[in-house]
Amino acid sequence: MPFIVINSSNAFDPINLLEFATAAEADAQAREIVTAQPLAVVRTAQLINTYSAKVTVTAKSVPEIVADTAS
């Protein structure tokens, strides 16, 4: 199973989106981040499941409402 590195100190860190083949590769990357950013909180995790979903958006015309001026 793949492993990931999570930089909890920076949700926008691109490393959060990468998968590593081994725990050793993830560990090495995590240590590199902490070396460069000593205040960072970095975790490694083993992926068990990856989920995705699909959303379909539809649009349709709504008939125009004409005001009754005869009243």
C-alpha cells in the first residue's frame, strides 16, 4: 500500500498530495521537510482507501411567468 506525508503546518503544501511506494521513502521526505522547516508538524501515514465522487450538474430553462394585467 502507498504511503503519504502530511505537513499539518501547511495545508497547501504540495507534498500532501504525493504518494510514496514505501514507508522509507515517506519517512525520508518527512525528515527533509522538518530539516528545512523545524517548526513544521509532519506525519507519515499508510493509505488504506482512496475515495472519489462524481457530481453531475444539470440546467434547464424555466418558463417565463406573464403577469395577468386584466384584473
